[in-house]
Amino acid sequence: MKARLTSILVTTLLLALAGCNKAQPPATVESDVTKAQNAAAESEAKADQKATDAVNSANANVAAESQKADASATNAAYDVAIAKADGDHKIAVAKCEGLAGDAQKACMDQADSARDMAKAKAEAAKAGHTF
């Protein structure tokens, strides 16, 4: 009984192994190749789209950060221009205090006018983003 069972198992195993190495008909091979090519092309297209989306997203982030940096630089330049105008005004006023009467008033008016012009220039530059 053991010999017969062993013989059946060995025969079944040999038949199973013989079927594994059987060549497929050309039509089946061609169909399998076509399916594999289509799957590869689809996978490549998805990967390409994903890469394109990632690049577009990165470019959008760079553009947004660049605009923020430009705005920060513009605001900083404006603040410097205003601080310079105020500082120059204080210096001019201090010099004017050494004068008397009409000369002092004319000097103060000129200092105020220079400050107002510098501030107007800073405002215009900020609006046009040029300093």
C-alpha cells in the first residue's frame, strides 16, 4: 500500500513538473507581451504625471516664497528710507537751532520739506517696488 501511494505521489509530481516548462502558443505569448507593455506604459505615464505634479507644486511654492521675499525686501527698504529721512530731519533741525529768527524758520522749513520729499520718494518707491 505504501509503495502504491508513493508511486502515485511521484507520478503526480512528475506530471505537475512537466506541465510547468511547457512553451506557450505564440498568440498567448504575444498577448502576454502586449499586456505587459501596456501595463508598463500605464505605470510610466502615472509616474511621469506624478513627477510633473511635484515639479509644478515646487515651482508654485518657489514663486510664492519669492513674492514674499520681494515684499519683505521692499518693506525693509521702505523702513530704511523712512528712518533715514527722519534721522536726516533731526540732524537738520539740530543745525537749525543754532540760527535765529527768520533764518531759523527758513532752515526748519527746508528741513521739513526735505523730510517730506524723502518720505514721498519712499512711498513712491514702495508702490513701484524700486529703491
